[in-house]
Amino acid sequence: ALWTRPKKAITEDQYKEFYHHVAHSFDEPWLTLHNQAEGRLEYANLLFIPTSKPHDLFDPARKHGVKLYVKRVFITDDCQELMPAWLRFVRGIVDSQDLPLNVSREMLQHNPVVAKIRNALIKRVLGELEKKSAKTPIDFAIFWENFGAVLKEGIYEDADYRDRLVELLHCHSTAGEELVTLADYVGRMKDGQKEVFYISGENMEALRKSPQIEGLIARDIEVLLFDDPVDDFWTGVVREYDGKPFRSVTRGDIDMTNLGVKSDDTEEKKDSASNNDVASLIGVFKLALGEEVADVRASTRLTNSPVCLVADEGAIDIHLERLLKQQNRLDETSKRVLEINPDNELIKSLAIRAKEEPSDQGLVESAKLLLDQARIVEGDAVADAAAFSKRMTEMMARSFVRS
């Protein structure tokens, strides 16, 4: 058997040929791990991490691809206790000298030998990944794009290895196109910044253009961009990194006062004046939207967009709520807070109209249009598509008549 031979006696082509056989794949192995343990526990492992994603990587069964042998005799390819689901991309074999040849599936389920081999394999795989991350970050980035979402499942599920997996975490961010680690992010945090800001969603380009991050980008504050569904779950169990709490930018109000931008009295007076001007409009919008929103308030996070939707401080994050509803794990959605941008030209015009003619029906239609616009930006369907289309048509018609 190939795995019983010394490493020096095995060529790279032989490893590749064996990988193709055991993984039923035609790509090249990204990483090969060949070890023989001796002493109180004797086993050999020949494991491979693929270069490309296996076809069953996201199969609901989440079965791993490691076969169990005992004294070079094949036992099973369905020993789930041998490797965690969050390492299911690993392919290869494990050959134990300590298990009996007549071992049954029931015996494997709570077998201390299997448990020890499992822990040793996990540590070995993580150790090699940590070396790759430190020595060849570009190569590791390719691996992460393929299998990072699966490793993140381990952050959520496996408390024993959570800290090591968090250190391996690579993320997209607003700092550029390259992946960054949490250590990179914390090392670049601005004076006065006390939180790790992130936003989650389904589309990376949409996240980069999200209105909720405008204020942070304008202040040169880096935001992590999460587009894997599992991101909404592991961020629920990992509350902080290096003493810096994680903060979703789509939930609650973000205090910008300590981020180094409100540096003079002129800016503070300008902001105060803007908020006073928009107070009447907020009142009109609250009456117009009623129970459709939890609240309407002036925004500190917007710089360009007129409005955005955010979850209230104690509510579920917007993207997580959408995921839970898609999986039929949530029956009702919570109401969102509509934030309006006092510095946006449209909002300024509407604010003037609200002070002069607060009963103008056009303000009601504008409030509903802006709410639907915010929903569309979030990727949600508008509550009443026909009414939205009618309002948009009528507003465009009035605009052209006036011009």
C-alpha cells in the first residue's frame, strides 16, 4: 500500500495518481499530508486537499471523503466520527493498527481510538493550513476562495478549534480586492475605532455599493464584507477579536463621534442644523408609513444615498432574518428602521416642503417610494409592486410636466 512506504520512496506522480483514485477527481492535489504515527497510537494517513471544489462539497449530507482502513484492509468510507463535517473537502485514507478487523459501525461511533485519530488529523490539517497562510498567502487565498465557507462552519460548530479557525479566517473588505485577516484589519483600525465593522449579504458587488457603509467609507473606516450564508451564524458565536467586538453596520445606530471626523464646532453646528431642518420631514414620514416601519430617523451612516433600512438594536440582522425566512425557520419578519440622509439634496427639498406644507400628499407618496427603494437596494421585494409602479409613473409624469 502506498501509504505504508517511506515518503522519500514515493514520487509526486505516484501521489497524484493515488489522489485521482481515492478522490475520484481529475484535478491536482493542492496539499498532500502523508504521516505515520507510532507509539501509543499507531496509524498512517495519506490525505489530500483538492485544488478545486469537489462536486458534493455543499451536499446536505455533509459527508467527508476519508476512507478508514485497518491493517491495510478497507473497512468503510462512511465513518463520520473520523473527520468533522467542516473538513469534508479533505480526501484520502487513514489506516489504523489499533482497531480490530471486525469492527462494526456501532463500535466506531464512540471508539476512543477513532476519537484520538480524529483529533490528531484535525490538528495536522490545521497546522499545515496555518503554515500555508503564513508562508504563501497568495496560494492560501486560492484555497480560501474554494473552501473558506466550509471552514467557517467549524467556527460556528466546533468550540474546541474555534480560536484556530478564526485566526485562519480570510475576508473581503472595503480596503481593496485582496483578502485580509482579522489581524490585518485590527492592525489598520483608526484612532477612536473600537469595533470591527462588517456587513453581510449575498452579492459582493452589492455589498461594496451598500448605502449602510457610506459613512464609514467616507471616514476611511474599513468594513469587512461577508457573502457566505454561514457568516451570519459564526458572527453570532464569535463576539469579538483581540478585544474588539464585531459590529454589523445594518443593525442599530452607529456612533460616528469617536471616529475622528467631528473635529470642529462648524461641522457639529451644521449637523445640528440639518437635523432640525429634517425633523418635520421625519414626522411626516412616520405618519405616512405608520406600521410599515419601526421608526424613521436621521442617519449618520449615509453620505450619498437618500435612505436606507437597518435593523433595530435588539432585532435580528437583516440578512440573517432573510436566510431564516428562506429556510422556513422564521414566520414573521421584524419591522425595520428607515434612516434618511439630511445632507441628500432630495431629502433637503422634501424637508423644505414638509416645513411649508406638511399636509402635501406628495410627501406621503415620496415616503412610500423611498421605503420601496430602500427595500429594493436590500434585495427585498416591494410590498405592493403595482402601487410602486403607479407612484413612480405619476411622479415622473409630474416631473416632466413641471419641466
